[in-house]
Amino acid sequence: MFAMVQGALSAYREFGSGPTVLLLHGLGASGESFLDVAEDLARDYHVVVPDLLGNGRSDKPPGDYGAQALARHQAELLSRIGATPVFALVGHSLGALVAVELCARLRDAGAVQKLCLIDPPPPGGFPLAALLAGFTAGSRGSALVQAILPTRLLARAWLRFLYADPKRLQPGVLDRYAKMAAARGSAAATVASIRAMGKLRLPTEVAPPTLLLWGAEDPIFPPSGAVEWQEKLPRSKTLILPACGHCGPEEAPRAVARALRDFFAEGESAQAATTH
């Protein structure tokens, strides 16, 4: 499905009924990375899985791709499709930063009751981001790099690095990432998001009870990063997924769905939330 939000066509998927759960994917991915998790949760929840602006099937206009801008876009999308209040926000990698920002933006639509951050970047920012983004300057430089690099080979190498066990990498997943990387505007949006991750000031003070879900073998943001997040989020707990890298929703969807279900069931019942 699609909705026009802030002048851009935004793709999303909806599953099931019940309290609303929003699943936000990571950088360079799409909502498809959460499909197995979404189908599991849809037995008891209304699950919304968007393609963040600049990713997947959504438009990729020039502009701001920082967590605040993406959160503003998602807040309007949720309002447009009537998916508020939101019971739980789940964000993976870049999506985790967007989820934290959304907690603050959705307060007027009903407080988010649960937050799950999967393999998130450091809450204060990722210093190497500026260096990585500096390899291409502006949309023209990004487009040039995108045109000359072999996207399928790069996607394969990158995913094999991110996965704890490359044997879990299915051909269809590789094809999907290669196609997304080759899409017009994708490289510029990715660079803009990476640059924005260099320094962060997230509104962590408004976060609800939080689950920090981490792949034990995440090569980018290792589980030791949970300590910094726990300092920012006193109402948080950490769960480590064994034999899992940076792509938990794809590498271990059953384990991720089970962890989310257990977390959602803790404390106040989800059934008190508005259903769809």
C-alpha cells in the first residue's frame, strides 16, 4: 500500500488486528526485512511495516534523512492511515533511532507503551559516520559511485559481513538488497542518513519501558553498546540473541518475534490499548 506524505509517496504494509505495533527497518533495507516477524505478531496485533523514506518502494527525494526528519514523516504516515495510538515501536539499526524520536512525536496521539531497539547505533552518535559519508559529496557524487559500483557483489559482501552465519543468507534476500541499492536516489539517501548518524541528541527521557535486543555477533554495533543505552534508558533491559549478527529480524525472525511477544506481555496488558 502507498500513502502520499509530505509530498512523497510512502510505501507500507499492514497485517492483523489489535494494538498497533510499528516495525522500522534499518539503513539500506526495507520493510521486507521484518516480514517474518510481522506475520508472527499479526496473530495478536495490528502490525504496520513501512519502507522508510529513501528506502525500499518509498520515494527518495533529495533532503534531510536524519532520525528527526524520518520520525516526522512516520508520524504523519501513521496519522494518515489511522494507525494511532501506537502500542509498541520496534526499530532496527537506523530504525531504532527513528523509533526513539517517534516516542516524543506521538505523545499527543497517545503515549507509546513499549519500545524495542534492535542493534541500535550509539545514542550519542556514530563518529565514523562522518568519515564514511565523506567518501561521496552530495547527490551527484553518490549517483556516480552508485553507477560504477557492482551493486550485487557489494550487497553480497556486505550482507555476508553483517550475518553471523552467511549460510542463512537466502538468494532472494541478496537480490532484494542489490535491487534496492541500484534504485535511483538510494545512494544519496543512504549517505545522508549515515552523515546524520554522526552526532545525535535523542529524546531518550520520554522513552517507555525498553527492550534492547542485540545480536551476540553484531560486527558493527556490538552488544557492549547496551551499557551506553542503559544509562540513557533506566527503564530498559537487554536480551542477547546467540549466533546472530546485525540483521536479527532476517537471521533469527522466530527468536525476535518471541522476544517481542514476551516483552509486550510484561506489565500493563496490551489489551488495554486501542485496537484496530
